[in-house]
Amino acid sequence: MENVLRPVAVLGSTLLLTLAVGWTVDRALRSVDARHPETPLWDLLRRCRLPLQVVLCTAILRGAFPTAHVAHGHPEAVGQVLTLALIAASAWLVVRVAAAVIDSSYARYAATARSVPKIRRLRTQVTLIQRVFTAVVGVIAVASMLFTFPEMRTLGASVLASAGIIGIVAGVAAQSTLSNLFAGLQIAFGDMVRIGDTVVVDGEWGEVEEITLTFLSVRTWDERRITMPVSYFTSKPFENWSRGDPRMTGTVFLHLDHSAPVDLMRKRLLEILEQSPEWDRRAWGLVVIDSTPTTIQVRALLTAKDAGDIFTLRCIVREQLVDWIRCDHPYALPRISTAPAPGIRHEGVSRDAAPMPEAKDLGPGPGAR
């Protein structure tokens, strides 16, 4: 009877103690968070309740199972399993606590900072630092698990003796992986590209959605994801439209007839911009930048606060200007002349012959509506 009651008592008391400690810690954190709502750390630390309970439960069982006589004939195996579980749970708890501290620091800075580029830079750095810390903790935890086996301790001495050769071989074999790893750290602290930046890579326009230690994901305007190694951004040129000041200047080009009313187009452009919320009112203009024997090229200049607004504003201006010209000034649209030019002689007609009559223009005149 005692062989049954003792294990049940140990397991039951362990579970009750674990649940009680978890509930107490959670209530304490909730109380502190209510008194200090300006600090999000206490609410974030409540996420650590489950790994804390796992650590506490495995630690108590690791120390109490020999007296409970749970594993008859296999105490070493049970102790080894509990030790591995304790190491894994401890690593989980450390990662959760570190994530809560990092997220709290970022949230407090983002709530008070006014510079959006600085907030995005800190977000990128915090994300990569958190990933590096998680990877380091994971490696240490795995190494600690391996060294709990006596065979691995003996093997460790010979491995450390040949660490130089192994390091060289591993460095050559993982050259591309290591280059991406160092490129990720360079991006994080070199401030070349940040999460949320608008970039153009390989002719594709999009927004940086995720940055890891090895790859970077760009979400394009049509919701595709382009994934590329982070070493691309340290070895090849790319456009970053959000670095520094995100404000942009855009242009709209139109090919029109020489009779186009440029002054009226300029007034119409200003009316369109004043009705568009995307225009930031920094600058605007309309000029003729080129002339050919058949058309003139008109450039409309406009500004907006970021890349998304400038694209929308360019589409609005182009559409409304073309519609205004088509409805109010159709003579200004580019035309292809099919009538013979004045002064041209037909073949076989002498130079002294009377000139050909001028072709009548049956189209609408400059004053037509």
C-alpha cells in the first residue's frame, strides 16, 4: 500500500505546489501591472507562467523521485529524462523572459518616439537580437543536454582537442550560411534596410515584411512574397524609398498636340491636386519638356508623403487630366496626319505647275468643345 500512496502523494503535492506558485505569481504580476499601466513589462511577463510551472514541476520531481520509489529498477533513466526536461524548460523560460524584456523596451520607446524611421530601425535590431539570443540559448541548452551523458563527456575532451580543424572544416562547409548570418547582423546595426521599408529589388516594388539572420522577405504590391538571402542587400545595389525622409516627388508625362492649352492644363492640375488628400502641398508644376514634329511632351510634377501616396496620386492626376483633355479640349490629343502637306507635287508634274490646293482640316478647331 505504501508503494502506491507514496508516488501518488509526491506527484499530487508536486502538481498542487506548481499550480499554486503559478497562480500566485500570475496574481502578483497582474496586481503590479494594474498599479503601473505605463510599463508593459509586467503584463508581458505573465506569458512566462507556463514555462515557470514546467521548470518548477520538473525540478521538484528531479529532487523527490528517488524517495518516491516511482521507477523500480530504472532510477538512472528516469533521472536522466527529468534532467533533460529541466534543461529544456529552463531554456524556454529564459527565452520567454528575455522576449518580454525586449518587447517591453521596444513598446515604451515606440510610444514616446516621434521618428518613424528610428522606430523601424529599433524594431529591426530588436528582432534580430532576439533571434540571436534564442539561437545562443538553444545551442547552450543542447550542449548541456549532451554533456549530461557520461559518454559525451569523454568525447568532449577529444572534440575540444581537435576544435581548430573542425572549425576550419565547418567554416568552409557553411560559408554561405555564415555570410548570411554576418550580413543579417550588418543589416541590423548598419541601418541599411529595416522592417517596413519600401524597397525596389530586381525591378520589384514592395515592403520589407520580415528580416531574419539568414533571409529577408519582401511583400510586393500584389501581395506576393519575395524571399532572398540577406547577403543580397550587402553585395548588390537596391533602392530604399523609406530611408531618411519618406516623402517623394512623382511625375506624370503626357504626349499632346502642339495646340494643347498648357496654361489651362496647369490650372486644371492645381484643381486636381487640391481635391486629392494624397497631395502634401509641398510642390507642384506643369511644363513642356520636349517637342517633336508631331507632338509635345508635358510633364506634371507632384509630391506626397510616401511611396504609396505618390503612386496613387500619379494615377489620379493622369486619369483626370486625360479625361479633361478628351472632354473639353479634344483637339489637344495627339493626331496622325493623313493629308498631303502643302507644296508637295505629284510625280510627273513640272515645278512650274500650279501648287496643289491645301487639304481641308475636317476636324474640330482649337475653339471647339
